[in-house]
Amino acid sequence: MATIISENTISEIKNTADIVDIVSEFVLLKKAGRNFVGLCPFHSEKTPSFTVSPEKQIFYCFGCGVGGNLFSFLMKHNGISFPEAVKMIAGRYGIEIPDQKLSPIQEKRMSERESLFDVNRKALDFFRNVLFNSSEGKRAMAYLEKRGLEEKTICRFNLGYAPSGWDTLVHFFLKKQVPPELIEKSGLIVSKKNKNGFYDRFRNRIIFPIFDVNMQVIGFGGRVLDDSLPKYLNSPETDVYNKSRSLYGLHLARQKCRETGSVFIAEGYLDLLSLHQHGIENSVATLGTALTADHIRLLKGYADRMILVYDSDQAGIRAARRCIDIFWKEHVNFRKEDVFRKENVDTRILVLTDGHDPDSYLLEFGAEAFFNAAKKAPGIISFLMESAIKKYGISVEGKIRIVSELKETLAAIDDGVARSLYIKELAELISIDESAVLEKVREVLVKKKNDIRRINRSNGFPCPNFKGPDNSNKCREKTISEIGSRLERQIISMMLQFPEILPEIDRRNLLDNFEDQLLKSIGQTLLTLKGNFQSRVLSTQPTARDCVHASEIMSRIDDKEIRGIIAALAITENFWDNEGCMKLIAQFEDSRNRSGSDLLRKIKAAEAANDHELLMRLLEEKQKLAVINKQQKLNQRGGK
Ligand SMILES: [Zn+2]
């Protein structure tokens, strides 16, 4: 049901909820001074630049420039709307949201996603009912029992069964008067070729509902009971279901992942159920897709050790290469994915013996053997080295092929120390001279460097030289320091952090002299909002005032870029007092006086006095000055 949320409720939520609390659900945060820092969930990085301020209740990433308050964080991170974010936080803190009617337009916008969740939820009930209360369901139940699944696991994961009829689900929804077009959007039914009606997508299949971390049903997977094909069928992607960003079982695994700091990643539904049933609850499964960079970013918020579980060397090698691929692609984009670097995400490959999948392995050997095997699971690079040695042997011929197969992998490690350690390890493993391996790796590196140069040139990327991926952050960090002048940024920063100064800024018309239009408009917004805050400013403690101020403003800004700029300027650690503020204002006025704000005053006076001749002369002068200023600015930038 769609509801509108009152200002009162929103402010109650703001006063209760804590941004550190909310963000910690998704990002591992560590205390750093007055703030908390962690690895940014919105871009790939190795050193934490994602900063959360508990005082100001805002976040900002110094790497990619994303910033906002707790609502904008949830909206961006979970891909949800503002009302959804509000509801999520309200639910968490037990704040009730009184129902209020929406306008027709709001209703339409809001209701599409909610309707899809609703359809999915109804379908889940339908499938469950078939599994537990029909003769077809009994057959499916017998199959699940044969596979060793206990009823509590079946219930915990809400398994169901799709009956064999072609339109059982279609009729179920027709009876409930749900429009078929909506059900089609959910992917549960498919339009017939002749456009004359619909049929059920899932028939004769065990149904695995897929939940997001908010416990909403986003899609379904279906598995046949026999050997017919396709063995697995999944919902298509919809407005609420994105395969490369969803992981099966994460809703039940995330708590354990956080507790243990590690996560097992399996490939199939049944493997995942088996892992959970054996008490290995920090497990998730990919949904018919290979592991993606988004998956890794998502999981990074819960665990810093990932163990990918496979049933054969071949599958393991494919996955390991894929991880390096992710790394490589991100690297070319100057966004570093440290998927296999020990100091960040420690990624391991666990290949179970004798072609066992997790399900059969656990049935035969039990959970303890599984944990022991996991403890010995090698990292990605070591795994690839071991596999290559196993494959080619260490004859002279074999050694040549091993080095040739691994040179790309080794070159993809962009940490020089780690790379040389692995090169040394490989050289020792196959007893050849280290410099021989090094030479092969260098060849790849030189080629890589040239490729990146070429790509940058064709993309017009501002970094002309490849200086290693750490460069990437610097390139993007520039964005905030490139906006306006240092003084103008400081003034906005002061306005955000010391709102007591707002009346003074207003009185002096300080913003009129701003050259940067974006900063000027942000400043004007702050002045407009001033009235709203003043009563609260006077009545609360200084830190509470800070918190209300910066975070509150975020709620009122729709533009992502501007939100980022505000977060950047609000989160810097400055200690403002009246005296410091007045000094800054004086400094700014001084600089403007020099560069012609007295000219502006003269122009205004000439306007008031209707002195046309003087006015024309002054305007001409102003134009000249503007050109000079612009040139000066360019010179300053060039000289940096
Ligand atoms: Zn970022």
C-alpha cells in the first residue's frame, strides 16, 4: 500500500536513527578521529575514503564524490525510493508511519515497485501452498527429502512448487483481480506468441524465492525434479530484480557474515540450502551468473574474506580468472578492484575433492571437514599457480607453458610488492630463475601501459600518464577542489558548519560577490533554508545543531552533484568560532574589493542615480576586469 510520510515522522526518524548504525549494516566502518571511515560501496578502492560523520549525520566519499545523509545513502545503496528508505529506517527503529493518502501521480510512481513486491509476495504464498497442500507438492516434497533437505530449511527459505498446468498462476491472479500486465512485468507469466493471453513461466518446478536484504521477494528460481532441460530457470530482470546485484540467501546470511568476517559463495540453490542446513550460515549463492564486481562490492560490506566454492578445478580456474578480469576491467577504467588483495578482500578458491559439490560433500564428510578444507583454500593467485603446475607438470616444456599462462595474471597485480612476491614464489615453485619470470611479466606490463594510454586518449581522460591506479583517486578528488576558489569553498563550508554566521552572510550580501555560480546557488539555498532552522538552532546543543543542520539540508537537495559538494564541504574537520568566521569574511571581502566589488558598488550607485554615461563606463571596466580575473584563474590552475 502506498503511503505518504509526514514531515513529523521524517524528523522523528532523523532524531532517532544514527547514520553510523545504518551504514554499518552495509559497510565495515572503523573509527578515525571524530569520523568513521570504510571502503566506499559506490566505487572500488583499496584505501578507505568513504567517511561518515556521526556528529553531522552525513557521509562523503573523498574518492568518488558521493555524499548525503542516511536517506540518500540507503536510496543509492539499495536502489530504493525516498519513501522506501524512510520506511526501512522507521521499521528498524520501531517508528510507526501513520497512513496518509498519496496524490494520483505520486501513487503511480510509488506503486509500481511496491506492486511488483506485492505480486511476488502473493506468488510466493501460492507456490508454498502448492508445495504443502497438493498431490503434486507431495511429489516435490519427497524429492526435496531425498536430497536431504529438512522441513525447517524448506520453511526457512520459503520454498514452493509451481504446478504443471500452463496457466494455474494466471488464474490464481485473475481471481484476485490483479491485472495480467502487472504480473507480466514481474516475469511470473509470459505473453503468448499470438498475444492472445498469458501462460505461467514456472511449471513443474521447485521454486526458490529470492529475497533482497530488506526481506522483500524480488524474483524466483525454479528447478525441475527430473533431468529435463533447462534444469534451472530464473525470473527475468525486472524493476526490482537485478541479477548481477542480487545474491541468493544474503538476507539470511548477512548477520553471520558480519560475525565471522567471512562469506562462502556457492553456485546453486541446493548447495546453498545444504550449507545453511549444516550450520554454515555465512553462505550465499550467485544466481545463474558468474560473480560480478557488484557482488563483490555488496559482500565487501559484510565480510572481508570471501571463499568461492567449486566442484572442479576447471570451474575454480574460470572463477579465479573471472575475478582477475573484474580487477583488470576496473583497472583500465582507473577504478581499482582489489578483489584478491590480502589487505582488503581476501579471496580464496575452495575446490572440493573428487568432483563433490557442497551438497554431496557435506552429506558425505560433514561440516567440520568442510571448514578444514576451507582453512587450507589458497588465494586466487596461488590457486592459479597450483592449477597450472598440476596441468602442465614441471618438465622444461611444462615450465615454459606455466610461465606463459600466468604472466597476464601476475601482471594484473598492481601492487609492486605483492607482484614481486608472487613472481618469486612462482620461480621457486618451478625452480627457475626469478628474472626469467620477471621479464615475461614486464612484457605484459609494458603492453598494458600502452593500452591504457591509448584508451585514455580516446576517452579524453584527463590523466595523461599511467602512474599506477592510485592516480585514479587523485583524478576524481580534483572535482571538489576545482569548484570555485578556496575562499568561496571555505565560506560555504563555514555556512554549513557554523549556521550562526548565516545572518551575517545575508546582511553583507557576501554571496553577490561569488564568482562560482554553483557555490553561489548553494549558499543562497542555505540562506533560504535559514529560517527553517533558526528556531531549532537556538534551542539545541551545539552538536545536535550541527547534526540537524547538515543532514537536514541534504533532505532538501535533489541534485546528486550538489549533495556531494555539500557533503564534502560539511564534513571537513574545521573548528569554527565567531572570531574565525569574521576573519574569513573579512579576508573574502578584501579579496573582492581588490578585484572589483567596489566597482559593483559604484555600478549600483550609478544605476540608482540614473547616471547613464558613468554606468556604461563602469560596465566596460567591469568586463575588462572579468577577462583579467579569468586569465589569472587560468594561470593559477596551470601553475598548480
Ligand atoms: Zn566512493
